[in-house]
Amino acid sequence: MSGRPILIACAHGTRSRAGRDTIRAVIDEIQASAPELEVREAYVDVHGPSLTDVVDGLSLREGQTAVVVPLLLAGGYHVHHDIANAIAHHAAVHAAPALGPDQRLIDIVMERVREAQVPRDATLVLAAAGSSDPRAQADIATMATMMRTSWGGPVQLAFAAGHTPAVADAVRAARDSGESGTVAVASLLLAPGVFQTRLAQAGADIVSAPLAPHPDIVSIVRDRYADVLNER
């Protein structure tokens, strides 16, 4: 590997085997897209390797620097607390922002919606993970606005956990309002897991797949990494 800073791809973590495999595939794609870089994986919750352990391990190699790129769609608690704390005492380790808001994420959502054959007259519920952190809520609200522009029709924002309205409530409200046509849930989740399962159980006519893996996610990660280096 070259002397370029290590790219630490840091995801949330999940008990879902499919979710872990998906994140692992994303990290493998990041490495394949940049064979000159050293790419490491880390997680902030559920399972290891923990970001704290990965970052602490870097101090064993003199002169090494790194950039942590969150594999997270919005900049909430995990970005501003967990990642920030993990690198706080490591001057040579820097953190990039979350993947979103980014129009490329919405483009992927639209691609997944088309793959699910959602009709153009459907009422769309954009379903995010949810967070009590107002910074994450602002990021998701921005992406909902982008989604309304891209979809060109009704888009209701809802959450799998941590914030209201819940996805099932949003689906029910769309039906109770007398809106005609299909009610579809557009997943704004990175990978399969318990939250995607909740979307499938929310009562919609159609539920789109999570975003990853996708080449544009790799592009966003590479851009976040490069932006941090350009700021130094």
C-alpha cells in the first residue's frame, strides 16, 4: 500500500447476516475501486471490529494517518458522538461527514423504486431509520425534499424507529386519507436488517429494496474521503 491515509469505512453494525454481508460487499467494492489505498472496516454498535479499537490500533504504526468515512446516511448521534469520541485523542485521524444528504442517494432510491415497479401515481412513503438527533432529522428532511423533486408526486416521510411518524402509521394515514392508487414504501436504508423487515411489515402495497450495494455509494465514500484530504 502507498503512504496515503487509511480509509476507515465505519458502519453501524447489525445482527442481520444479510446486512453484514451487504456492508462487507460495500467495503470490498471501496477497496476494489482504489487498490492503492488501505481500506479498513469498523463499526459503532452491535459487533466488531469497533471503531475505537481500529483507531487505537493505528497508534502502533508511527506516522500513519486515517480518514473515517461513516457508512451512515445521516449525521446523527453516531457521527457526532461515537465517531467524534473515537478519534478525539488521535490528531492524525480525521472524520468525514455522513453519506447524506446527497442527490446520488436519492437517485439510488429512485432506481430501487423503479426496480420494484412502483406506479407513477403511487403515494410514496420515504422510510428512514429515524433518530432523536435533530442533525440527523435535518439531513433526512433535506433528502425527503430531494425525493419529492425526483418523484414528482406525493412523498410522505416516515421512520422505522426513533422518530414519528412510524412507517406503518404513515401507510395507514395514506390509505385513510382516501388517496387513490398504490401506497408504496421507498426504503432510505443502507442495508437489510431489522428496519427493512419493519418496512416490509408496514402494510404497503410495495416496498423497495435498501440502497446498498451500489457503485454510487462507493463514489460518495471516495468523495467524502477526498474532501477531508483537500481540507488538510
